[in-house]
Amino acid sequence: MVLPGFLVVLVFSYFPMYGIQIAFKKYSAVRGMWDSEWVGFKYFILFFQDPMAMRVLKNTILLGIYSLLWGFPAPIILALLFNELKFPKFKKAVQTISYLPHFISTIIIVGILRTFTERDGLFNKIAGWFGIDPIVFLSEPEWFRTIFISSNIWQGIGFGTILYLAALSSVDPTLHDVASIDGANRWQKVLNINWPHIKPTTIILLILSLSGILGTDFQKILMLYNPDTYEVADVIGTYLYREGIMGSRFEYTTAIGLFQSLVAFILLIGANMLSRKVSDTSIW
Amino acid sequence: MVGKESVGSKIFDLFNILLMLVLCVVMLYPFLHVIAVSLSSSEPILRGEITIFPKGFNVGGYKYILQDPFLYSGYAHSIIYALGSTLFMLTFTSLMAYPLTIQDFMAKKFLSIFLIITMFFSGGLIPSYLLARSLHLLDTYWIMIIPGCVSAFNVFLFRSFYQSIPSDLRESAVIDGANEVQILTKIYLSLSKPLLATFALFGIVGSWNGWFEALVYLQDENKYPLQLILRKYLFSISFDSGTGTEVMQAMMAQMNVNPKNIQMAIVVIAMFPIMVIYPFLQKYFVKGVMIGAVKG
């Protein structure tokens, strides 16, 4: 009964792990992976000596940190605001509308973004009201991160509230009543009642985001960037795609991929340990 | 509520409602704009006058796009990939999760570890690509359907769900002489319909919106899913004079369409199925996220 699933996992998850060995070999399709010649850490050294590599690493880390900094708190704040809405029907309607972008494909979203960021697009029209000269946003490196991260927030903020709202629904309403009798204002109630209820959820999601800090949505970048913005937009994922799939530098890119997954693994373990220490919450 | 609300509290409520209205506008505007542009005539588009209402009604963009055979082939392939991968996902995941709930199943421990490892390690893009190439799976339907169909995460979710089904049911079925396949289909699957529906929707939407696998594994444009056809229209084809082909220029002139008409029309066509089932979809997705959070 387990055989079909077992085989799929074996072939499509374990065989590629076996394929990682080419990161240490001079891969020859004719001789096969196993018989290819060992070259040790050659490709890792090559990567760290490549000036391009430093740029890619820096971009990946910076984009990850900025995304986390801006993107992580956004759904928490929105969930707390949703929770303060008093008309259930209005609340439901706003929630439903806010989930919408989550269901739309990256290609469509980037397509719309390109339209809006054109010289005579919506963003420049709005900028024009404030007397700002038109900017070709997607060709300007200094705008790339802003566009990328804010559109990510637009896509994910609504859907991201779901787990926090679930945690908030477990708040006992009498707690709020008691707090009101004691003279607490709304802000104090949010801070002392609602926030403690969503804290465990927050910590678990933070651990997961921390470990995913290198895993920026490179597929979206692939659609959004262009040679003008490579200097800030090129991340590990896009570099792997260009060099590996387009450029057929298989060993080199496998080595980079291995390096990336090792770092992600260490980050996950580290974040989990840290959280166990400070808050007794951990994902395992 | 206890006591009277303070003025500050009322001001906050008002502010909050206004903020939510702004949020709705921000979330909806892009989609309404896309629909409006797809239906407008050239001149107002060029002057950038379109907001959320079409100006000078014009369906030329749709007419143009509906002549492209790639649109139909993209649609058909997206449906094949979405249904195929979802069907395999549900079948294989159920088949794998069910034995893991049986106490005296020998390989239980081994299989769990076998799956957990894949949650932390993977071969990565390039080894997966080389594997697909050496198995001669590039440019086949299988590569779009099979590789992602069993994920450890899903198997464990299904297992937890099955564990919530009382084991008495299974035991009495065994006594009645039912075999394992019958128990799985008649008892477990029929009791987990909401779970199956939720994951079917997850699978279908994920596959419908996905494109990167297709970009990596498919070179043959005749097997492209809709998203890559969309990509071609939105990003690759240049409609500018000089670079666009003359046939296209002529067709566009004849139909009085703007490149934007065409691009936005195909966006609308690609979003259409998702939008139609959206009210239903979002409900199940919310449920699915909760299942994932509680059990995972």
C-alpha cells in the first residue's frame, strides 16, 4: 500500500540527494555520476572567490532580513485590527477581500506590477500629485527592494492573519469585561490580553520565517528583475537558475545549492534552540 | 460591554473602519483595473485614463487572444497538470498515511524517519533537473504530475486526521472480513471528505498558479501550462513597432486593439476560474491552514 508513495519519495527526493555528490566531482554525463572524477571542494572555493557570489549572498541575506522586518509584523497588526472590528458582517467581508491576492499567480501579480510601475503607470501618477518626477521603478536598483517587499506584503498580509485570528478567537470575552471594570482602555486590553494569546503562534511562525530567511521567493524575482537591477535583485535562487539551468554549470550550482540548504538547516536549528531558551516554545 | 465607551475608543473605531475600507480598495483596485483595461479602447488606455471602469467598450483584446491556439493548449495543459497532480497526490498520500496509523505495522518507524528526512534535506534544483533529464522525463506530462505528489508534510497531516477516527471502526471491519483497501476507501476516505476536498483545492490552485517547474522541465511550447503562455504575452513578446512581427501588427491594427488590451485580456482569462470559485475556495483554504497549524 505504501509502495507508490515510497517509490515517488525515493526517486524524486532521495535520488537528487544522491546527486548532490556532483558538487564535489567533475561531472561527466557519459561516465555517470558515480564514475565522475572527485575534485574535492573546488566548486565551493570557486564560489567564494567569485565576486558575483558575494553580491548574490549579500542580496539574499539583505532581502531576507528586510522582508522579515517589514513582512512579519504586518499580518499580526492587521489581525489585531480585524479583531477590533465590531460588525461581524463587515469584518467577514474585509477578511475575504484581503485574502484575494493570495490566490493569484505570481506571473499575474508581476504583470500588474509592471503595468503600475511604468513611466505613465499608476504609481507615477500618484507620485505626480506630489510633484515627483516620473521614475521607471523597475529599472532603478534603489527601488527594487521596496517594490518587491511591499508587493509581497500586499499578497500575503490578509491570508497571513488567519492563524493569528484563530488564536485570538480563543480569548475568553469575560477577560475583556473584567479588564474594563478594572478601568483598562482598549490599548491596554490588546497589550495585556490579546497579545499574550497570539504570542506562541507568533514565535512558531517567527522560527519558521527565520529559517526561511535565505529562501526568498526567487521565482517572483525571476519575473521582476532585469539586468538593470541585478546588483540588488540577484539572489541565490535566481543565480542558480541562470548559471545552472540556463548555463549548464551543474557542479558549481549544485555546490551553491548545497551550501544554501546547509545554512538554512543551521538557521532552523539555531532559531528553534533560541526560542526554546527564551520562551519554552519550539516546533519539535 | 461594560461601562460607557470613551471618546478615544469611538475615534479609534471610526479610524479602524476607514483603514479597512482603504485596505479593500488597495486589494481590489488592481483586479478591477485589469478588467477595465481589457475592455477599453486604445485611446483612453494610451492616455492612461482608465481606473476601474472601461472607457469606449472594446472586446478586441479578447478576440485577438482567442485566436491563439496556444491559449487553448495552455488551458488544457493547466487542467491536465492540476487534475493529474491532485489526483495522484490524494491517492498516494492516503495510501501512505493509512498504514502509518496502524499500531502493529512493522515498517512504521522506518517510514516515518524516511519521510521526516525529506522535510529537512533535499537534493535541490540542479540534481532534480539532472535526474529528470537522465530519466528522460523532460518534456513529458509525468514530470509535471508525479515528483511533487507525495510530501512528508501532507502524509503526516493525513495520518493525524486518520488517527482521530476511532480505531474500533477499523477493528470491527476487520472482524467482518474487510480487507485493508476496503477499510481505507469505505471507512477512512469516506470519513475524511472535508480533508480530501481541502487538499484537492490546495493542489489544484497550487498547480494552476505554478509555473517554475514548467519553465525548468518543459522546453516544448506545445506542453506549456497557461501560466507560461501568460508569461510570454506579458513579458516576452514585444508589441512595440519594429520588434513585433508584422502579422501581429497588422492584426492589431485591423482589430483596433492596444497591446495592453491583449495582455489584460489574457490575465482576465487566466484569473477567471480562480475568481469564479473564490468564495468557496477561500473558505476551504482557511480551514486547510487551520488543519495544518493544529496538526503540524
